[in-house]
Amino acid sequence: MMERREFLGTMAGGAAGLAISASARSYGQILGANDRLNFAVIGLNGRGYAHLSSLQANRARARVACVCDVDKGILSRFAAATERAFGEAPATEQDFRNILARREIDAISIATPDHWHTPMAILALKAGKSVYVEKPCSHNPAEGALLVEAQRKYGKPVQMGTQQRSSPHTIEIVDKIHNGLIGRAYYAKCWYSNVRSSIGFGKPVPVPAQLDWDMWQGPAPRRAYTDNVQPYNWHWFRAWGTGETLNNGTHEVDVCRWALGVDYPQSITSSGGRYQFKDDWQFYDTLVTSYSYADKMISWEGKSCQGMRFYHRDRGSVIMGTTGSVLVDRDGYEVYDLHGKKISEFKVGSQTSSADLIGADSMTDAHFANFIAAIRTGAKLNAPVSVGNVAVTMLQLSNVAWEVGRELHLDPADCKVRSDAEAMKLWGRDYEPGFAPSL
């Protein structure tokens, strides 16, 4: 039985093997011995390898028929890894629109930069494909609302990649919280810590020969290519990324609001800045955000360039109630009494790290298994986009609150900002002509 990291190393350099998780097996038993779904994986540099890993874990029900990336070098390496994992070579494409035209493709998984998530997902729905889209499901609140509407219109399953929604121990502990384990839960604190390096100041250089820079930019207004953006640092530019809050905060804030049983807040405050380095990074590296409800509260703290941990963890959530607290992360949970004394715990047996930029794990295996079951049997999705978009919109508005420098007061029905025209200008974005998403 191979360890996950060993599997990834093997995929990159030789023959691959993977132990199928118990969760994935259980879904396989439900689905029966039907033909496999044909998947296309789009966006292949980092998280795409987790998609490949989890589709291999579910290979009794799915196969990777096609892979797509705008960078020919990345595409070639991933195609070779796919062939090693499945024993058959996938079709390859640089333009995802060619994939949508393939009738044999049942579903796509999207691990592209954020600015492509919603436009690509909507085009896939129009083409009759089911969609697994990484978090955040959108680049801005207007897109998220449009994607939810598109899913309802076209009817195909859309799962957002908040894989902790499919984590058995997280499902278990959230259910216990809802059933009174810590009394009435009213406050949740979550965090993320990393030690990212400076991205420096980009220099205009010729576009690499293997990269389709025009397609990479897609919906974003055009700008010249510089040497510090692709393939990862786009996260820190407003035109394409959404900052650390959406890059990682989506996971923890989603767990917090799930545990507290809340949706959109009444108000949001954010404060922070780019403190560690002075470079092209356009977002904060440190941000503290509060989401306030009538009788509950969520606090998010993100540190991109400072590795100080809370509770000896890079990331996690603490849910506090009238009789105790629960500390939960991807590796297990701990239960505390009202005085902070630990009274029980559960450990998965593995340890995650914020330095892992791929994140292949059994939770993602189970999340894909759930998505496959939804396509094949109509099983209920664990993270349908209508649910996932709630946390995404909240977090996008924490970026807006930071940018305008004041508290935002929201309509809890749709999370739109009340009586603040400047903030509402940031509800959407400008698009390159011909690329704006629509129903």
C-alpha cells in the first residue's frame, strides 16, 4: 500500500500505483459495475495532479480520457503521468473548447487559474458536461451567482473542490456539533499559515514558445507577459487571482459556517496588508477578517509569509460553544471542555502541510467519488456549487472590505452590499471582449 506522497513521486518519474480509499470503495459498491465515465482534466500544473490521483483512486468508475493545458510542456508531462497511472494515453488539447465539443466526454475537472473557473464551468454546462471545479468557484461575486444560476438552468452536477466536505471525520464531528456536543456553537476561528517567498518585480519578456498566453488570459483584460506570473504566482494578481483568502481560506471558512449552521453574514470587516515583502504581489500577505451574524461570529486569519502556527497546526478551525470547543482540521479533531481541557480526540494518521501545493489525499478521493455517484445515480453532492458559493462570496467580500477600508453591511439574502456604491462596483469585473460568461 503506497503512501500518497510516494504515489505522487512515482507518477512524476515512473510506474504509478495507488491505494483506493475506503470512502472511494464504498461509493464504488453503491454504483455497481457500470461503464466508466470519461473525464477531461483541465489545468495541469499543480492541483491537477490531485485530480489525476483521485480519478485513479476511482478508476473502477472513471477514466481520464483527455487532458488540457495552455502550456505544451505542462501538458506533455501530465499526459505522460496519466498514461502511467491508467495504462492508456489520453487525448491532449491546448484549447479546452475542443474538449467541450467531444461527445464522449461526460465530465470535466477544472484546476485552472481562478479567473477561468466560472466561464469554463458555464460553457461546460452548456455543452452538457458535469463539472468538478476547484475552489473558489468564481473570481468575483457576480460570477458565483451566475454559475449557481447556470447549474440550475442546465441541471448537471457541479461539485466545488472543498474536499473537507467529504472527509468522514469532519462530517462526523460537524454532525456531533449540530447535535449539541459543545452546547450552542456560536463562535468559530480559523487560520492558515505559510512562508511564501517574494515574487519580485516581473520583467517583460517574450511569451514562452510553449505557452498560449492569449488563451491563458481568457476572460481577463489583456496585458503584456512578465516573468513572475505563470504558472503559480497569478494567485497574487487581481486580474487572475483572489488572494490567500480564496486560495486557502475557502476551506476553513466553509467548515466554520457549516459547523455553526450559518449562511451569509450581516457584516464583514477586514484589515491587513502586504507587510513581509515589497514586490508585485497585489493582495495582502496578512489579513484578519470577521463575519458577524445576529448571534454568531466567524474569524479568519491568513498569513501567507509568516509560519507561526496556532494549536501546532498550519491550518484549521476551532468551533466554540456554550459547553466546550472542537478543534478540527484535515488530520482529525479534538474536543475540549469549557475550561480548555481536552476530553477526546480522533486522528486520521496522516499529517498535512500548508507547503503542499498539490494536496492529493483521501478526502479528495472521496470528494470525486461523491461527484461520480451524483452523475451516475443522482446521489446528493457534498459540496454543490450552490452551497460552496456561499463561503466563496463571503470571502470575496472580505477582499472588497479590505480594499475599500471599511465595514460592509450585507443583505443576508444574497450577500450584496447595502448602501455602498463603491463596494458594489467590485461585485463584478471587466472582461476581455468576447469572453464574458453568460447563460
